[in-house]
Amino acid sequence: MECYRVKVPQGAGLTGFTVAGQRVPILPGEYHVHRLNPKVPLGSKGTALRFVGAFGRDGDIHVPLAEGTDIRTLHVEVEPMS
């Protein structure tokens, strides 16, 4: 699993899905993000990004990402974590 520190800027318009399947926006801010292979398909074949805590204290938001797609295509600032 790849991990990143991601900064979502104002106006990014990024949305994803909660565990319950509700489509929600990801608010501007800094997040810990995991790239993973979802157990349940999220609408596109490939991987997903899990924005940890982006939907309240204990709620994550999952963003589908096509296989091989660079995270930077989402217009966010990315810093890989070691």
C-alpha cells in the first residue's frame, strides 16, 4: 500500500464515497491518503485512494482511480510518505 500526505486546495472539486456509498465532497485541507485495491468496486476498475478522516473524525472517503493513474491528475499537492 502506498501512503501520501495530500493537500487539497480550495476549488479542487474532489469527491468520493463513504463506506455507506454516499457521494461526498472532500473539503480543502491536508490528509493522510492510502492507495489501495478496494474489496468492493467503486465504479471504476482499478485502485482507490482512501482519504483518512476526511468525513468526520472516524470517516474515510474513497476516491476511485483508474489503474496506473497518477494521483497528481486530481489537482492536489502530493508528498510521498516513507
